[in-house]
Amino acid sequence: MTGRSLQASPDGIEKAKRALKQKSLTQMALAEDLGMSRQTGDKFFKGKRIDRNNFKQICEKLGFEWEEIVAQPPREPEIAANQDNSIDIAALVQEVREKIKPNIQEDCGTMRVLDMTHPIGLNDIYTNVNILEKITGRTRKDISELLQECNFEDVDRFGLGRITEERVPGLEAVEKYTKLMILGKPGAGKTTFLKYLAIQCNQGEFQADRVPIFITLKEFAEAANKPGLLEYITQQFASCGVVETQLITSLQNVIKHSRALILLDGLDEVREEDNKRVLKEIRVFSDQYRENHFVMTCRIAAREYTFEKFTEVEVADFDSEQIATFASNWFKNKAVKSETFIERLEDNERINELATSPLLLTLLCLAFEESGDFPANRSELYKEGLDALLKKWDAKRGIQRAQVYKKLSVQRKEDLLSKIALATFEQSDYFFKQKVAEQYITNYIRNLPGANTDEEALQLDSEEVLRSIEHHHGLVVERAKAIYSFSHLTFHEYFTARETVVVKQSSEEALQSLVNHITEKRWREVFFLAVGMSPSADRLLQLMQHQVDGIVATDEKLQQFLMWVSKKSLSVQIPYKYKSAVRAFYAARALDLDLDLALALHLDSALALHLDTSLYLDSALNRALALALHLDSALNLDHALDHALNLGGEPELENLLQQLRDQLPKLPKSKDWAPNKQWWKANAIAWAEKLREVMIKHRNIGHDWQFNENQIKLLSQYYDAIWLLVQCLNSDCYVSREVRQEIEDSLLLPIAEIEKRKRW
């Protein structure tokens, strides 16, 4: 019974009596308060053994730790004092590993997360983990340094998840440190890594001279009768079917000879009421059996704790190589190929960004496997990812987190994150200081039912809420000391759009505030998400179109240009439904731009060629003019003119084009036109101007608009904004047929024409 009982030391008894006196209690009153018999209290103060739980309760009541007064460090079950130096420890390790093999395989050999319909073998999916030896959130950097590291030249390449610290292979880190605390964001792969260690160790592939002992700390904390760690490990071994005496002897010798690899998983998952006891058990056990190897996992920002002898490291996000390896394993022997998945992933920067999280990468694989592509409506995919982090990830494993703030439900957390996202995104604050985030939180929670009215209390609550959001969900993370950001730019953009569409319920003021940013490239994804999550995107799209037209509304020359675009499109014999596409075609050719917009407006090239070859004739002539003005390859120019002549046209035009072609020097068949360079240098500009005159007279194209610098800037913004509008219109959003037609019909029209149509 010694393993289940404790006794106080002589000094401990004196300390207990002093504490009893300070609290104005008698031994009898103490026993009654704790619901114990008088005899139990008497035994305690006489230094006799009592039940360990009763011993701990008395110490807690008197206000000190039980280790402070216990007669000797507890060893449960007691490891035999005699040292058997003749034991073949290597053989014993092999024997024990063989006995526990079924249990290790049962506990660690598979994984099943989120909406998987069946478990998957760990070795079938496992991807090697990398470790950061410096915790990113503890570095002392300012916001300017963080932005510089992110290479904020182009928002499309702005990777918040990019880590500049050196990565170390996970297995190498475990070999390097005998006591290791692995920190990471939710879904970073901590548990999977520990399970992999257990399997590799037991198979002799890693630390072959050790026995792996895998402990889920949540299960240990909630075990019946609150056993100590050693006792709990013994119970686990007993489930392997080993006779108890053999078990204890084997276990004693494995641990006594420092041949155990102790894997402690999920410190953050321990309930609040069990936390203090579990921390004590880990400290005492790891000190008592210090020569064994220990690896423990916990979420970053989970709690304030200190394990002085443990080295803390962080799980690094997946890089592109790890993502490809994971995908290759996932889609092996499946209809969908990993190459297709990776290709589509790389085509979409925002979705690719999410794949750096193993949990979200799993979600992306599940979604892609269903249809061989990602959902057309990206907002739905992102919402699924957020649901995984906010609800499913813990719920699927039966973990209940303490609600830090009694009125802050999951939906309220989303609303709060949406407010922070919009406020910071509007100010281009991708990184924000802790105090700024806490102020946003304070302003939000002060209006909730039952909120504290005391400012100091509200401040404390806001600190706790911020820590909770990082710890529980990993949606906001500490990038450096007291500097935060959203974990992914994608989520920052999603919550920004959500504030406009969901929280503010697409009010006219909120929508107008959004469309004011239509010329800013960094807002493009927010627009896509906003139209995608809107029950009806009609009003948002109408406001976008109005904002687009306003970009060039007051510039007379730009309006003249649009009037020319409109008139030129009317000269093409093609059905009315293609007129906006034809306008896009001529605007792009006049501005020397790609035809993406025309194609997006469903200008089918084969149909256009069948109905009217003038589009292709004009395209060939525009290309010829551009080649001449840019002093490009003469051979390419010859081909462009040849193409124009083959397309045919009025006889006078063909004759003039042939004359212009005859003026060119005879070109060699190769692309080396150096012999004619002198002629080209002297005559190309004049020749190009003759071609321009012919084009203006016979085709009404090729005008030299001579836009100034500001007009060029406005046209660029205007064209890009139309391109954004058309992409939103063609996305998987709900828009009425009438509004869609109204917008398409008025694209690239001058203001006068738009106003005229409104009066019809």
C-alpha cells in the first residue's frame, strides 16, 4: 500500500501545525471541513501514513504544496532499491518493445481528422516535420522588420506565413535535446509527429535502444483515482497483457536504466481544474527519471508555465516540398492525381497559402478529392477551414476549452475577428501591436450582455480573449514580441469581407465603403469573397460598376476614347450580346493590352471569325503597327502584314497594304535581320506612320491618342477595375439575370451613352 499512501516528515508536521494555527483551525475542524475522519487527521499530524489523496487535500487546505512536507519523494510503484547490474538491458528493451507493439500500433498507427470517412495509416500519409529552434513569437522585432521579411512589394506574393529562421528536421531536434517541448499552432502536426516518433522508435528505426511510452495528457489527467505518471504508465503496460510482476520489473529496469522515450502529448488539452496537478506530476517525474528522453507538445500561447529543463522549439509551417510530399501520399492510388492538385494549388495563391498548415492541407485534399477541383466559391472553402479551426478540430477529439469570456461564443468570436480584420485591413496594418488588438477587443466586449464596466477589468478580459483566440484557434498569432497578425492573409481578407456582408448585413454604407477601394490591388480578394458570401450580389456589383465608371467620368479625352471604342464596336457585324466583348477587344488593342477581358466576356474566337473577320483584320494591323513602332523583329512584321492581306478587305486597303509591304527591304528567311538594320533605323518610324494613316482612314483604328501620364494611370485603373468586376460577375456568386445583363451591356461605355440608356 506504500504506493497509495504518504506521510509527513518531522519538519513538515511542524510546518503544518503552524499553518493550522494561522488559519485558526483545530485538527478536528480541519478533518470535518475536508469530509475526513478524525483518525485521518490525527495520523497526519503524528507522521503516520494516510491515503495520498487525503494527504494532498490537507496540504492544499493549509496552503502549501504536498511535496514540501512529504517524508520522502514518492515512487509509485516503488522502484526496487537493489541494483541488478547483471541484467541484459538491450535484450529487455527488445522484449518490452515487442510486447507493447500491438498497443503502439493501435494508439499511434492511424489518424482520422475532420470529415475523413475512415482512418488512414500514419505511415501512408506522414510528412517529415521541420522545427524552428527560435520561437517566432518571442523574437524582438518591430513591424517594419516583419514587413521587410515578408517582401511586401506585391500583395500577391505577400506571405505572412513565410519564416526566415533556419529549419531543423524534427528527428534531428529530438536527438539533440533530451527534454524537448514542441510548440505549435492548432493543426500544426504536433500529435502526428509524436505518434510517428513512437512507431519509429518501437520499430527500431529511431532511438533503437529505447522503449517509446506515448501518453495523451488529457487522458492521464482524467484517469480514475488520479494516479501519478509512473502508476499511469504501469496501467498502460498492464493493458498489453503482461503479468503484473513481470510488468513492474520490466518497467522498473527500462526507466531505471534511462531507456525510455517518454512522449507527452497535448498539454494544452488538459482541463483547467487538472492543470496544476498535471504540471506537478510532469516536473516531479521528469526530475526523478531525468536520464530518460522526454518530448512534450503544447499549443503556442496555451498557458503561462515554465519547465526549466525543457528546451522549447516550434513546429514550422509546411514548405512547398512538404506540401507536395503530403499530396503525393494522400492521392496515391486514387482517381485524382497529386500533380493535378499541386497544379491547381499553385494557380491560386490564397488557397496555396492555407496549405502550409497540415490541418488545412488535409481539408484541401478532402475538398479536392470530391470533385477534382477546388470549389468555385472560395468563400465557402475558407469558411470550411475556419469551421475546422473554430469548432471541428477540438470537437472531433472531445476537447472542451474553457470559455475565457462568458458571453464570447464562436459566432461572437467571428464577429470580433471581422471587426479587427476590417479596421486593420483598411489601414494596411497586416501586423498590429498587442495593445491595438486589445483595444479593439475591449470596444467589442464592453457592449456584450453582462460585460464588466470597470476599465481595468475590461483590459484584463481583452488580454485573456486575445490569448484565447490564439491558443484555441490559431487565427491570430504573435509574430514577434507583442506584435500580432492573422495567421494567413487569406483569413484576414475573409474576415474583412465578412464584416461588410455578414456583420453589417450589406448595408449601403458598408458596401459603398468597400467599393471605394476598387482601384487598390490588395482589395481584389476581398471583393471576390464579398460577392461570393453575399445572399445576393446585385447591389454590390451595381455599386462596383458605378465606381468603375466614375474613374474616367470627368476626363474629356478619356470619354472621347470610350466613345470611339463604342462606335468602332458597332461597326462589327456580330450579335448584340457580344458587343461588350468587342468593346473590350478594341480597348485592349488600342492600349496594347492582353485580350483577357474580351475572352472573359465570352467572345468566342471561332464564332467571331465566322461572323465577321474584321476583328482579326484589325488585330493583325494593330500588331503590325506595334511591331514597327517598337522597332521589333522585321520578320514578325512581315508575318503580321501577310496575315492582314490573307484576311482580305476592300480592294483599296489591300492595295495600300501591299505597297507598304513592298517598301520593306527583302528579308532573309532567318530571324537575323542585321543586314537591314540601317534601313530600319532610318525609315521604320516614317513607315509606321504611313501604316497608321491607312489604318485610320480605312479601319478607324491605330489612332495616336497621346494620353498624358495621369490619363494613362486612370485608364490602367479603369481597365483593371473592369477586369475585377467581370471576374466577380463570372464567379460563383448569386446575381440576378437582369443585373448581370445591365452590367455587361454598359461595360466600357462613355458616361453620355450610359445616361442615354438609363433614360430609355
